[in-house]
Amino acid sequence: MLVEEIMKPDIVTITKHTTIKEAMQLLHKNKIRHIPVVEEDRTIAGIVSDRDIRDASPSIFHLKEHEEDLQLPAAKIMKYPVITVQRLDFVEEAAVVLYENDISALPVVTEDEKVIGILTETDVLHTLVKLTGAHQPSSRIEVQVPNVSGQLADISAIFKENKVNVISVLVYPDQDPETKILTFRVQTMDPRYIIQKIEAKGYEIMWPRVPGINQ
């Protein structure tokens, strides 16, 4: 999946000369947490978050004393240089950028750095939920298998033989490098029958642990 498929293309932007108060009002009005700062030609210049606004805003106990702070330009509090992505980048790569840099939004830019959208951690989270099928009526089954080729095909064959539809599959390392975990989300609310079939083939079920089946 590409960034352009899940990014928000209709975004609110400000300039360096927009006041902090105006930026704060835009955040509140549009119910957003980040506003890219752009030049006149929409080239990315910085980004302002609700956290930046909070840090720059006067304390509620000294509003009158420091009210002029809100009239300062956004350039005073914006973050730059800005970490960005492009629309044809893969979503999983963008997610890694968010994770490694501990940030929650990425402006989407063209090759000449013009802003065309924004990707947030919420967009990525919603996409993950859809890709895993966790929002659908289903069951999650984790199977421990040897870390050798062909295991995914073998387990999938068991689902096929028993006419159980697989919604999504995840593969991740186990604590033991000799094994790995296959996580299936399957279209059944009662997985006990298919669990028995998988265990009958010699595989260990890590989840769910069903009383009377898993020992």
C-alpha cells in the first residue's frame, strides 16, 4: 500500500508569518494536531503541532501578562527541517520513519518539496487495523512452526481443506531462532475445530489456549 492511498490530501497550511494564535485557532477549528508551514509556492518550510502551541502559550494563571506571545509568528515555534515522505513511498516504510523518529505526522511532498498532503500515525493505525482484519468478526490463531521454508503453505493448506477463510496473515520471529510464529485471522467465531486439525498435524498453538484442547 502506498502513502497516497491513505494520506489526507486536503490539508490546512499556514505560513511563517501566521501568528501562533491563528495557528491555535486553526488546530481547534479543524480538529487536527499538526499544521505544515509552507512558503508562498507551497514548499515545505516547517511544521507546527499542538504540543508546540501548548509550549508557547502563556499559563492560564498569567494570560494577561504574556498575551503578546500569541501574536508571535509561527516561524518562532515551528520545527524544521521537516521529516517528510512522498506519495509513492510504501506505508510500512513511512510507519518506520514515524517510529524511529518518535513523531506522529509526516507531510507528504513532491520531488521539489511542495506539500500535497499529510500522513499521521492515526492514518497508519487505521490502515493496520483494516489490513489485519481486526475490525471484522473473526478469530486469531497463533501457530509456532519450524523456521524453515514451506510452513506457511502447509498451515494454509489445513485451512483450505477445512474450508476456513483466512482474512490476514502475519509472520514474526519467535524467541527461539529455530522457530517462528504465524498469526492467522480467520473468518470463524469458534476456532476450536480448526485448532484441533492444526494440532493433529503436529503444530503447537500459541493462541488461543483453549481448555480441553491445548495442554
